[in-house]
Amino acid sequence: MQRKSRSPVPLYEAIKRHVLDQIDSHRLKSGERIPSEHELTKLFKVSRMTVNRAIRELSVEGRVVRVPGVGSFVATPAQAHPLELRNIADDIRARGGHHDSRVVELSEVPLGSEAARTFDLPPGRSMFHSVIVHAENSLPVQLEERYVNPHAVPDYLSLDFTKTTASEYLAHVAPIQEVEHVVHAVIPPPRVRRLLKMPVGEPCLVLLRWVWARDSLASTARLYHPGSRYRLGGRFAPMAPSRGQLRLVGGTHVQAKTR
């Protein structure tokens, strides 16, 4: 009896295998740009739609990151422990990547009602405000929006955030007493999506951070991470009951602040 011939591999699957082979063999390294859709169309002599499907599926599988108007890059999921105060620049360098940052805003602003309640200060009180985009191998992985108490860090506005990070400097000049984290997932506002070069509809992981130093709230931060480029994880042992209880917030364990 004659064997049935195997069905040919779909063209989009052949393109996926080609790209994955380059990634798995390290010919394409983390953060590097993969061949463009135009280049793959010419190489495989297929339609743009076929190539688009292959790249789209690689993106869904977490192997590449698509940046609208720029191209697609080999994915490098950043990982952070949700209970630790980490310097993103150190994390990136530890993975062998290159960290750079871009300051979007750095100014002194009056506190709005919500921020005033957070700092337990009257509305209108001056506070330092910064918005910084952190990138790994030129690909944005975090947008950091931070309010800083001028009494805790009076020279904050004079810092060069292309050479140091806010968290690194705060840890150096204002000995940290306590940190509280909350993690949740959101669809980012349009401005955040543009700054992080995210496609429409992709969710963000947002880490809310409160840092106490010198017996007062020194800073608050809202850290946005593209869902396809970031993950939270870690291994830890519960702390003694006298130092606070572990609680579950949105599926992520965080250390409850000891009041």
C-alpha cells in the first residue's frame, strides 16, 4: 500500500522556523532586530500577509517584540522580584544587556489632591516630579513616573539620570526604612503606550511603590512595563510575623507595610 505523502509545511510556519533557528542558534541575540517583513517577503517569495502572520504568531508566543514603525526584535523578558527594591540598570546589565534612559519630564510641581493624600501633605505643596523611560538594548522596558519629597532629596532636580537611576540615588542619599509594593495589570494610557512603543491593546504590568526614609514618605513611583517584555517572579521565605504579614494583591505576594 502506498504511503500518503506528508502535507507540506505552511509557508508562515517555514518563516517562523527560519527566525526561531536564528534565535536559538544565537545568530540573532536578545534585543537585536530580526529581518524586516520586506526582507522576509523577498527571501521566501511570499505575500506580505503571510510574513505578517508569522511575525504576529512569534510575538504572541513571546519570542519577538513588535515595535510599531520601528520593526521586530528578539524578546528579552526582563524579570524582577516583586518584594525587592531593584535598580533596573543593574538588572539589565546582569542579563548582559545595555541600559540607557531618556528623561521625559523633570520639574517641580504642586501636589494634586490625590498625591497630597498619599504624602499626607496639603494640596499645592511643591514636589519633585520625574518621568523617565528605561530601555534595554534600545528597546523600552519601563516607564518610571515618580514624585519625590524635596525635604528628603533636595538636589533631585540636578541629577543626571542618564548616568544614575532614581532608585539607586535615593537608596544612597536617603537610607530606606520601609518599602511597599502593589502590582496590577492595566491597559496603558495613550501617552504611556507611545513612550514605551507598545501596540494598541497590549496590557502593562504596573508596579506601585512607596518608599519611606527618615521617618517620612520620601517618594512614590508608578512603574509601567510592557506585558510582552516583562515578568515578575522570585523565590523567598515568609518573614517573621512581627515584621509584617504576607498578603495577596492581584495574584502577587507583597509585604504588607508594618504600621
